[in-house]
Amino acid sequence: MDFLVTYIYVPIVVLLLFGAAIFVHEWGHYIVARICGLKIEAFAIGFGKPIYAWTKNGIEYSIRWIPAGGYVKLPQMLTSEAIEGDNEGPREELPPVSPLAKIAVAFAGPFMNVVFAFVIATVIHLFGLPVKVNPSIIGYVDPESAEYDAGVRQHDRIVEVDGKSANSWEEVFNNVIGARTNVIKVVLDREGERHAVHLKAEKHEAIGLKMLNLNPQDRPVIQQVMDDSPAMAAGLKDEDRVLKFDGIQIAGRGQFIKEVQTRGGKECEIVVERDGKEVALTVTPKGAEKGPARIGVMIGEMKEVYVLQKPGPLPWVLINDEFGRIKFTIYALSHSKETGVGAKDLSGPVGILSVLATQVKADFRLALKFMILLNISLAVMNLLPIPVLDGGHIVMAIFEQLRGQPMGVRLQEYTTMAFAVLLISFMLYVTFHDVKRGGLFLQMFKQETEIIDDPNDASKDAKEAPATP
């Protein structure tokens, strides 16, 4: 069953969802072009060589190999012909199209993406949305760390970062990224009393963005017990949840690893939760000749827990949230020197498909929520006033309306081709960095997910990467 889900169900659903966003966009161009009486030569989903193509009523329809977009070939728009068509052989004499018709055709694609986003948001409202349980409670704080010296303590709850509210670790992460300084004001809540500290954020090597040196509160889960290890001899089992080690409460994976590493050869009591009960065992970490002590277990990723909110958020609330994400991205990029966010941190088709696959595997409703962001992003991106994008067509049509005649065909061709090369180069650049982040995407894909109906049963665990103490 896992094989079917991972290698058949997920890829098929991802391609269908991604293709749906492209189809809706191109269908908007197509249907308005027909209404306005434009000649349509081709309708394609994807680029490159066709996987499957057929012709009906003089229009070539095709599905192509590269799922990075699509096009409707409209010779009367001129620029579409310059990008997708060939100029060889005689062409049918076609009547000119008014600038207003060109604007309507170009605007229809992004508009349909927004309409599609509203439809998806309505479906989510009706069927519910899983909401992550991820409170911003701090776990283990190293007494020798700068954070401890600044006044941060275990069990403190982060409520504000850089002047913005933060009630989850996701909001903490985003607020840190968007901060225009590396020294960030963080407001903590400790037993009802609030106090502010200033903490230094540093670039995380794996994701290339700045983060605070703070760990979520969690309980490490043993993913695998190694053969012939101290852990196996002690009776530890897979799925045991570590509560105490050598009399110390364990609040995070990092703390557990550190405590094990410093107790080579010492007999220690380890208390775990197993099947809802506490079990006390004795284990002796084995010290290596060179390096820290180990007990021979792999600490697995914590399960991501979601509570089902039904009915889901109102459609316009979901749409507004996703517009907020895009606004945040634009803000972070426009202040790149201060935030550290650059073009390399954006995602191209590889990154988008990877995240969509992760959401499909976790829960189909989460994938639908991601589709809202994807469709709005497509709408916003395509409305940029850049030749080759819909916004470029609109700008040239406005120019034609004001000037009384269209821009020269050669100028349109050269301008469009130049920007097409730049756009393709940019896509290759972000795709290169997507591939570099492949390990992170793989880790996300492997993350286990639990959807529960009762908020009182929600676990407050945060995910962690595997490790072997």
C-alpha cells in the first residue's frame, strides 16, 4: 500500500493538480479569445515535444513533456506567434484585433487562476482544513548558550518576533526571515508574565535562511534500535518516546543526544512512554575511542499533528492569507540585503512539485490549500509587466491604444525573445537551487502526519530530523 501511495497515487495527483492550474489559466485565454473572435491555432499544456496531440476544428490541442506552463497560440496577438510559432510559409491574412480585445485575452488567464483559487477555497470551507498543532513553546536551552544568558528558559512561549505576533513555530520562522536585522527582539511568555529578549539569528546552512538558535519542545521518538547495541540490550523498542534520561527531563532531540554523549560507560535510567504507559529501563552508553558515547538508536522525525477545522476557514480568509504570503515574499526580496532572502530561495517547477507531493501524501486538503497559493502566485507573476508574460501583452496593448498603432512586429519579436531568454535563465537558476535542496524536500516527504478531530487529543510535538545517539 505504501508503494502504491508513494510511487503511483502521489505522482498522478500532483501532475493532475499542477496541470489543472495551467489548464485553467490557458483556458481563460482560450475562451475569451473565442468570444472576441480571435483565430486560435493551438492550445497546449506544458512545453517541449508533445506527449499526446490531436487536431479539432483547425486547432491543435496537445499535452507536452515539460510541465512548466502552457500556451494558446494566437497569431493576431503577434507576440504569441513570435514565441511559440514559426514564421515559415505563407500565412492566412487575418483582421487586426483591437487593443481592448488583446487586454481582455491577456487578463483572462490570471483572472481564471484567481477564480479557480476561490473555487478551491470554497471546497475547503465545506470539507474542512487540517490545521497544524505547532505551538511556539521552547524546549531545551543549553545553559552555556547565548540564548540562556539572554534569559531564555525551557517552556517559555514565544508570543512576538520582530514586533509581529507569533503563535506557532511557522510564524516564528517567517518573522525571523522577514526581519531586516540579525539581532531580533523576541517577546516571551513565562507563566503569564511577558519579557523581551534580543537574540541573534544566524544563517542555517541546510536552507540558506536565517534562524534563531531555539528548539521546539518535543519528546524524541526512537525510530530504530540498532542490532547488538546498548539500547537493544536495555530493552528499548521502536516508537518508544523518551521522557527522562539519567533523572533529567528530556524536552528535545538535541538535549537527549547531548546527555547520552557525555555519559559513556555510565549506567543510566531511561524512562520512555510505551503504549500510553511509562516504562523505566537501564542503559549504559558505549563510549567510542574517538568521539561521543552512543546507545545505538535512531531518533526519528516527530509526527506532524493536525486538528481538523470543519467547516474550514471562509474562502476570502484563505485567499487573503495566501495574498499575505505573496506580499511577505515580495517584501523579503525587496529588502534582500537585510533579510538575506534572494532569488535562490524561490521555487521553480521542481520545488513546487516537491512541496505539492508532500502535501498530497500528508492530506489531500492540505494539497488543495497549497493550490490556492499556487494559483494566486501564477496570477500575480503573469501580471508582471514583462514581455512574454500576460502583463507584457497588456502593457503593449495599452501602448498601442495610446499611440494609435501597434508596436513594430520586429521590435515585439526581439523584445519578447530577449525576455524569454531571461525568464528561462531565471527558471534554470531557481531550479538549480531546488535540486540542491532535494534532501530537504525528501525529508519533508518522509514526514509522518496525523489528522485528528478532537483538539484535546492534539500532540504538541514538533518535527525533528533523524539522528543516532
